[in-house]
Amino acid sequence: MATILSITNGVLGLKVTTLGATIMDLTVKDKNGVERDVVLGYDTTEEYIEKDGYLGALIGRFANRISTSSFTLNGVEYVLSQNDGPNCLHGGKGGFSTREFGFQQDEYKLSFVYESKDGEEGFPGNMTIRSEYILQGNSLIIRYSATTDKDTVVNLTNHSYFNLSGAPCYIGDHVLTMKADKYACINNVGVPTGEFRDVTGTPFDFRAGKRIGDTLETAKNEDGSFVDEQLQLGHGIDHPYVFSAEKDQVSLYCEETGIEMVISSDLPGTQIYSGNFLTERDGKRGSHMVPRDAVCIETQYLPDGIHLEEEPMCILRAGETYHSETSYTFNIK
Ligand code: GAL
């Protein structure tokens, strides 16, 4: 049975279910002092089980896609749970978003732990995953750690669907600013091809800050498909970006509420996903969602890095500890 936990520090409020250590609500006051819940979600844990999309969940063992649902490490081939065409997506069918986490509640901090068994979803090694969700001033800080008893791979992220207006609605009017000179091209099943493209002169350039809609509303063919081949392959933005700065890499701003969120991460990049497959459904407090009603900013290692990188960053050796930290800071403008 899942437990729902809530903490507040007077500036931010956080509600999490122990199922998938999933963020259900994240509240902040807007420019008029009205409390806004800036993530999409549901009222009950059951709905997170029934409906797809990974709303708010902690994603592991491997965020994003591993092509062919298999990889070889130390000469051994591991066959993974296949749940996205030929790929293993977000840890497979029984990824962390479906698992019950142990928890501890402190005044301003929620701590979670999950023991993932050797061979779970095909991944090698008994792995202990810990995460901490900390409210500090106007920031939510998420820390992850993982250890294993066998060499393995790991890629952890949070899959919140942000909408800083406080309810699901077209995300195109939010302004996204990103310190990222390059993005990874994807193939027709959403996996990076290995080509990293300079964003200059492409719809993927958010360095100077622009409406997400400026990209989503770019030229379309007569049949409604995007003229830009990469946008068409992702059905919108659904691409890995490589950060070109060490901190404060992403900011998202909603003029209507004056809420700005700044994301700072020690990870090398992020998936930006414009909610293209968020099929129509009901959400919390009578809300209703349709595609493109939010944006996910999923800080992570390179998807499929185990096949693409010469020295994959995602390899975690037995006895070593994986650490990462991503913070979400809310300002009013
Ligand atoms: C994203 C992924 C999308 C889609 C979504 C879940 O992280 O990039 O392609 O699978 O999760 O619906």
C-alpha cells in the first residue's frame, strides 16, 4: 500500500506518493500570492498505476531509451524488458515508477529507498537507490544515489510534467531558455542516432529564450507533419540536449503567473519532451489534460549511452556510488 506524504516550508509545498516516489503536487505562490500547483498529476495513487505517461515519477533503472532492449557489459549480454517498440523505455515494464519505495519523512525532507534485485527488468546487480526531496527556501532539491554489487548501468531522473500556470493548458506560451549548444538527433523510434547537431538556425535553439510554441508551431506540411524532420520524428520536441554550462542550465517562465523555474543539475544533459503523447485524460482536482499541456525537463545521461558512448557515463561499477543532484528554483518575476 502506497503512502502519500506532504511537506511544506512556507514557500513551496510538496506531495509525493511512495509509489515510484512520484511527485503528485508541487505548489508555489504566483505574482498575486495565489498558490499554484505547477505539475500535472492525479488525485490518487491508483490513477498513477492505471494511466501511462510517468507523471511525476522517479525514473530508473534507466531513464529514456536503451535501443534493442539489450546491452553488453564485461562480455555478457543482458536482455531487458521491452516496452517501447524495440526499446527498453524508462526502466522497462516494471521500472521504478511502478515500485513501492521505503520512506522517511523529516520536516523539510522526504527520503526514499528502493532495493532493486539482480536481474530486475533484465538489469544486472542488486542495486540500492536512495533519493531525497528537500525543500530549501524557494528550491526543491532532488538528490539521487545508487550502489550495486555487480557492474551495471544507471540513469535516474524525475519525470514531472511542468505547467507554471497551475493547471494543464497549452505549454506553447511558456518561455524556455536553455544553455545547450547541441541536441541529439533521434531516429524513428526515439533513440539518438549518435549525431549531435548544433542548434544554431534550427527550431531547437532555446539559448536566447523563446516561446516553446515558436518551435511547436513551425512550418507544417499539407498533411500536418512538421517540415523539420527531427520535429516530425519526435512528434514535437522529444530530444536529448547537451548542456553547455555547469549550472542553471534551464529556465521555464509563465507570464500569466509570473512564475519562473530555474533548473540546475550536475548531469550532462536533459531530455526535453513537449507532452506529445500525453493522450486526453482526466487529472487532479477535476482537471483535464491533452497533448502539449506540459513540458518534461528530464535531466540525465545520454539516452542509449551504453551503445553510443566510447566510455559510457551510465556505467556503475560494483562498489562505486552513483550521485546526482538536480534543483528546481522558483522565482517570481
Ligand atoms: C518521455 C519520452 C517520450 C515518452 C514519454 C512518456 O521521457 O521521451 O518519448 O515516452 O516519456 O510518455
